[in-house]
Amino acid sequence: MDKPYRHPPPLDTVLWLPDSQPDARVRYANDSAVQFGDLRLPETEAPAAGHPVVVFIHGGGWKVDWTKDYTNRFVEALTREGFATWDLEFRRMGNQGGAYPGTFLDVAAGTDHLRTLAETHPLNLEQVVVVGHSSGGHLALWVAGRGNLPESSPLYTPDPLPLAGVVSLAGVNDLERSLELGDRTDVLELLGVDSRAAAASRFAETNPARLLPFGIPQVLIVGTADGEWRIAMTREYAAAARTAGDAVELTLPEGADHFDVTDSEGPAVGIVTQAVDSILRR
């Protein structure tokens, strides 16, 4: 019998602790104590080219209240599936330097830091997939699309690390439609503005839907028991990405809610593993 969805409440998720220490905890920048990531390597012998890599970006409404701890066990589970995992922490709203532009610059710098990690660890930089949950799903898609930013953008970084693909788990994939459909006014706080009109100029560089096409496969996963607005927004985003020319797979696990998609004891591990594998097989 397949594992059931457990519908873990948010309080339970933030109390979950990892079963093991990471192989390395590494700083990718020096402006804040939260600019670090945990690197975990599979126990299996690395292929000649190195382990495929999952960069994981946690959610929590881009707020300091949520750390990466709530997805530690899920990241551990992905490591057991044979991926090296690079689990990022970053400045969020409430941290000095968080929100726009710091949050964006951190996840970009953290992802690019894989080049440095690969100098001393067996990582295959040609098989890197970024995975994010909730607001981290937004950031994962943004990382995938940041190569389309103009050099004039404060968020621009030269030579971003090429990605094999991106997976959004119940993500805030389209900032503008999330604001409209889901009343996600925290989007305005993230962008450092106080009105929708003031946000208009920043959507062009922060909203993944404005950065399409990415030129890499996208997998969008959202459970049928998640918010109706999130499902509708994800369907719209998927259609827009396909129209722009990207290969997009939309998966709606029946009965899964917002936290089921990162529950290490439920079906989500298999669903996400399959999504990453499907990207790497392309």
C-alpha cells in the first residue's frame, strides 16, 4: 500500500530535526550569519562525473520566522535517493539586508557557490536541479530565470551557474497573480514597496513569469488539497511557460496539502525524486 498523506501542521514541521549532521556547513557570503548552506552527499560511490545535485530553497513567506529547519528531513530523504543536496539558508524579511534585493542576491550567490564546492567535493555541475517549496518555489524559479535579467538590474549577476531544470513545490510561482488571486500582500513587503502600483517596476526583475522562457525543463507540483488560488495560479503559470517555449510538467498529487509536498514520511519524496530524475534524463 502506498504511503498516505499525513497533512502535517506547520507547528510540527518546524519542530522536525535532521537525523544526521550535514557533510559540510559552508558560508557562501560574509554579509550575514544566515548566508550558508548544508551540503549532504549520498552514501553511494560518486559516479566519475560526480553526484547530481539538488539545490534546495525553503519557504516560509520569505520571512525570518521560518528557517530551513522545517525541510531538513525532506532534504535528507532526497540525499538518500542518490542526490547531493545543497540546502540554502539566506537573508529573509526580518534579517538585516533581507527582502529586495538581498534575498534574491543570496539565493543567486548560494547557487553559484556550487562551483567552489565542486573543487573539493564530487559534484556534477552539469546535473544541477533547483527545488523550492512555497516562497522557496518562487525563488527557485527566479534562480532558473535570472539569466534573462538585464545588466542594469540590481539583481543581475554575470555568468550564473547553468541548471538542468527546476522544480517548484506549491510555489508562489507568479508574484502578480498571487497578489491578485491569493491576496499575498507579503509580495509587496518582499519587494520593499507599499502598493501594487509601486511594485510594477520591480515585477519585471523578480517575478518568474516575467523572465520566461528559462530554456530548461520545469516541473510544477501542487497538491489538490492546497489553496484554490495557488492551484489556479500554478495552472496559469504553467500555461504561460509552455506558451513561452519551455517544457513544463504540471503534477497535482491527489489529496496532498501545502506541507505534504515536503513531508519526508509521505509520498512526496518519491514524487520529487521522479521529477528530478525526469529532468536529468532529458
